[in-house]
Amino acid sequence: MFRAKDKLFPLGEKTLIMGILNYTPDSFSDGNSFFSPETALDRALLMEKQGADIIDIGAVSTRPGAEIADEKAELSRLHEVLPAIKGRLAVPFSVDTFRPECAAYALEQGASIINDVSGVFNYDIVSLVKEYKAAYIVTHNPCGADSAARYPEGVTTAVKAFFDDCLCLADKYGLPRDNLCLDPGFGFGKSREDDYEIVRNMRALKTEGVALLAGASRKRMTNISGSDSPAERDAATAAIHTLCTAGGVDIIRVHNVETAAKAAAAADRICRKANNG
């Protein structure tokens, strides 16, 4: 079970779709496309209609080469978009942030999940999440999106060790495991081959009863031809996420919800026991 405030998501029954809503002027895929409260709300409602189970709102771009907006700018954006979203969705929303002050505001405004890509199991954010009975997504990210770390024992081993540490810290700090989700962090501190190795070995990263997320959507690993624009990578994204589903992933984080939902339904029909009778 994955628990986000009062929303309970059974694990293993279907692939959960997390729709990406970038409230930034500079995201690699759709920067500035939904950079007003009105267009952001319209986009969120459309993704919900297309089958999103969760809407993930980000006010800071973490793309390769991005200049990370400061906390003041991130908070200012969240103050614009979250009041427009609050109370308008039938599905829960998460906020993609690594800053406790931004997480606190997001939770006050109704966020059910904090999606932290910093690569650090942040005690201050955990304290907030526990207070609101919200969920916490933690990402393996040793050195950001602009470089690849070295993994002497292999990237899968490194990610698994990080996940094990997160589980120990969750237990230590009293965060229930059903409020935790782990993300291997495609593209963060990894080469393209590292990302592919993780896909091939996803089953080794799955902990029973703990949600596992894959976020390959339109990233460099989906640029199969070497010249695709981000918007042309949805087919490769769906293929990679289908392999992740076969490896035990519970949630996929995507830009194109409509395509992802159709592909996930087919993958679930094959991979999920609950859908096979």
C-alpha cells in the first residue's frame, strides 16, 4: 500500500500514472508552456481526465545545464500555482522540491506527496511529511544531472545500497514504509548505460510493500536515435516504462499521460497478476 494523506494506492494491482506539470520557464520538455496559474490548472485537469493518478508539480527545473532557481523564486512560483490547483483536482498532487520551506507551504496548500530529487534523505522534510501524514519520494542522485558518478561495484548495487539506507532511516525517524516511495533517479549522476542497467535490473531494487517509481519520461535515455526532440520520445518512454513495470515498478512519472496510460494498461494486462485472473 502507498499512502498519501487520505489516499490509499494498493501496490501491484495497476501501474500508477504520475503526470508532470512543470511550472517553470525553462524545463527541457515543456518549459513555459504552462507557466501561468490558468494554463497550469487546465493542464492538470486534462492529465487527470487522461488517466493520471497523481499530478506532480515542479517549480524548479532540474534538467541538465539548468541554473537552479533560488528558494525565493521557487516559493514565489508555488504561491502562484498551488492556490489555483488546490481543491480543483479529484486526484492527489505532489510537489517536486528539496527545500523544507517549500515543502511546508506545499503541504499547507494540500499537497499529499513531497517528491525530493536531491539524493538526500532529508530529516526536516520527513518531519513535515509525518506531521501531515503525507508521502515522501526519495531519489538516488549522487551528483546531479550534469555528470555521471563512478560505480565500482555497478550502478544497481549503488542504488540498492542507497535504498536500503533510506529504509533504515525511515524506520529510525518513524516514517511508515507505506508513506515512502523510492526512485532510482534516471539521468541523475548516471550515464545512459547506467540507466539501461537499472532498467534491466529493476527487480533487484524492489522492496515488498514499498512503492517504487520510474521517471524516464523524455530523458536522454529515451533519445534512441540521437537526434529526437523531447516531444518525439514518448514511444521510447513507453517502452522503457513497460520494462520497468515488468521489473516491479509501481509508479511511472510521465509528460504524455494519455500515451502512458494506454501503454501501462497493456503492460498491466500482461504483468500484473490481479489483471490476469
